[in-house]
Amino acid sequence: MENLIELSNVTLTYPPTARGISKLFSKQAKNSHALKDVTFVLPKGQSLALIGLNGSGKSSLLRVLARIYHPDSGVVKVNGRTAALFNLGIGMRMDLTGRKNIMLMGMVSGFSRKMMLELTPGIIEFSELADVIDNPIHTYSQGMAMRLSFATATAINPEILLLDEWIGAGDSIFRQKAEKRLDGMVRQANGFVLASHNTAIVKRYCQKAIWLHEGECKLIGNVDYVIDEFNQFTSK
Amino acid sequence: MTNPFLDIYLAMKRLPLWGRLAYIDLQQTYKRSIIGLAWIVFAFSLFIAVKVLVFGSFAPGDPRLFSAWLTVGFWVYTYISFNILEGLSSFVSARSWILGTNLPLVGFALQAMARVLLRFVLHSFVVIAILFYLKWTIAPVSAWAILGFLCLMLNALWVQIALGIICSRNRDIGYLIQSIMNIMFFITPILYFDKQLGDKAWLLQYNPFTHYLAIVRDPIVMYTVPVNSWVIVGIITVVGSISALVLLALYRRKVAYWV
């Protein structure tokens, strides 16, 4: 069976940031490791959680999967179209209406205007934003804007959805709908990767988990097992 | 190393997206103003009117010729200088898109180019109106200006890519180029004819903008094809394009960390 994601020995370093003239004569900063030797496989129809402390490499790993960061060494195989839901505002224009943003997000993902016009009613219905869809996004609350991006990203039917600290937002009714849609993705042999600090959400949504610590895979396995170990570690 | 042609190809395949993003950018610049994009036309007309009025009094010979010289010259110079100034931030200003999507990097250069091109098209209405008012006639040789402009667009592409990469890594270069661009306007023959500089006219030959301007302006205003300028522009185009391709191959993957 083909896997959705295969990573072997992925190492990623950030170059030192360019510095001002005052630092010119101080010691040269070293490259900082973001990921060290990360290896894992995500089979079709599974969902994966990335957990770990701040700065452990969760977001870097998601960006590697989205083909935004290219690792220094190792092999990244991502079989299928990915859609990324990272921080809010990316791929959105705050001054445009919700409707125009749907079109824009669709075009960015490579869909034609015509195709997006067909998908738009469904997206509006799912996001429950029909009343405000023709208002600019900067008038939306954070939860509303997130609903819109989630509805759009999942409507274009990606094989792999990448979510960074995402699902916590939205009211409980929308969360249930979102959960159903993610379940549907998994049932269609697609999958998603969710980076989160919220262990309750992770347990509920994901089957497998990776615990990242300082860029390294500390533990991979069943979500309950990994989270129990992680909780024990953090409560120490 | 990445294949620079792949990035260019992927970006070219999605021209409507870049055009749309550029249009939104411009609209956003003038948002909440009543006349919106018409400001671009208004500001350009005002600038030309004042310059013709003030500098026309120094210019020797036919005032019609000077007006056409200045109008076309400023029109083309604006296109060139906007491409350079936008190039300084073509990738930095797209930061959230570069970090949030895996769109081809060259696309953001095309987006910046499209913004400048939209301005140029709006300006061209003013230029056509002025030439019409001057009863300026167009000769068959003027068609060379079209070829000249296509050459400017090709140069805009490599400039946007090369400057975009360099300035995302080193922000000082951007400020340096900005200050140089302020000076360039005065040492490029726009507000005066080359020959007015007398025995210092040769200095202008060392300014590449003189030649970039000439390949578009001379066929329209002087009814000549500046062969010498074409050779110089041709050499810069080849060298510049190769440098941009090399930069893209070496650093395309680094830009996401730099912006």
C-alpha cells in the first residue's frame, strides 16, 4: 500500500540571520538545527499529530511537508496534493470580502475560476458565513476567518491537510462539523497532520503521534501512548 | 541547487493569478480613496505638466519636440525605476505567502512586474493624450519602440528576481539602491537633451538608463533606431539574465528562511 508521506533522515538547519554592523566583529553565529534525523511514515487513511514543546520543530516539520522548507539532507516523499492551514492571514487578503478570498485561495491552490465558482456555495454553507460573506475579512472575528479558511481548504479536496495549532478555534458546533469533515478525509484514504499543544484535541482527532523534542523524534506511536509519555515528561 | 527553469515555467503557467494579485495590490494601495486608481493617472499628468512648464523654458528649439521628449522619457523611466524599486521588496513583501504556500518564487517577481505594468498602462493613456494634443506623428520606424519595450520587460524579470533574492538576504543593499535611484533621474536625459550637456554629454553614455530609455524613446520621438544603445542593452540583458538564473539556482530554497 502506498503511503501518503515518507520521510527518512530529514535534517533541516536555519541559516544564521543576517546581522547589523554592530555584530560584524562578534563571533559568527552557527546554523541552528530545526530538525535532526526525522524519519516516519504516514500510511493512507491515517492522521498524525505532532506534539512537543515550543520550538521543538513542529512548525518546521509542517513546512517541510508543505514543500516550503527544503531539508539539507534526507528524503521527503509526499504523495498527493497538500493544503496547509498555518497561521491566519496567510493566503488571505484582509481587505477583500470573504467571497473574493475563497476565489483567491482556490486560485492559489491551482483551481480555475469556474471550478471555484461551483465550489463557493458549498464553502459558504459549511463555514456558516452566508450573512457576512460579502463583507471584508478584517471585519470577521478570528474564529470566523478560521472557519472560512478551513471550509475552503477542505472543499478543494486535498489528499493531505496540514494544520498548525488550528482546531482549537471555532465554536463547539463548528468543531463538530470540522471533526466530521476530517473523519471523512481519513475514510477516503486521505490524511492529515496536526501540530498542537492541546493534548485533548490531539487524542480526539489523531491516531498516531510524533513527539518532537529539540528537532528530534523522541517517540513515535499510537496517540494515547505518546501523549501519556509526553504528559509524564512535562509534569516532571 | 534547484533547476531555475522549472520555477520560471511553473510561475509562467499561472499568469492570471499573478495579474489578479497585482491588481488587488494596486487597489489596496488606493483603498478608501474616492477616485482610486485614477490617482495614478492624475499624479503622472500633474508631474509632466509641471515639468514641461518649468524645464520647457530652458530647452532649446521646438517646444513640441521637448514636450514629446520629456513625456515619453518620463513614461519609460517611470517603468524602469518602479521595476527596480519594486524589485527590492518583491520577495520580502510576499513574506507571508512564501512561508504559507509553495507557490513558485518567480511568481512573486511576476506579481511585482504586473503591478508596474498596470501603472505603465494607466500612464500610457496620458502619454497618448499628450502626443495626440501635440499632433505628434508616428512613423513606421516607431514600431521599434514596441521591440524596445519587450526588451525592457525581459530586463524587468531578471532585475526583479536578482534584486528580490539579494535584498531578502541583505537589507542594506535595498537602501543603497534607493538612494542611487534618486540620483539616476537627474543624470538620465529626461528633463534635458543629451547635447545640452555640451562637452560632458559623453558622461551619459556610461549610464545604462540612457540606453534603456533610448531604445523606446528614440523611435517615437527622434524617428531613429539607436543601434549603439541596442548593443549595450543587449549585453546587459544577457549578463543580467544569466546572473539571475544563477542566483535562482543557488538560493531559491534559501529565500524562505531569509524573507
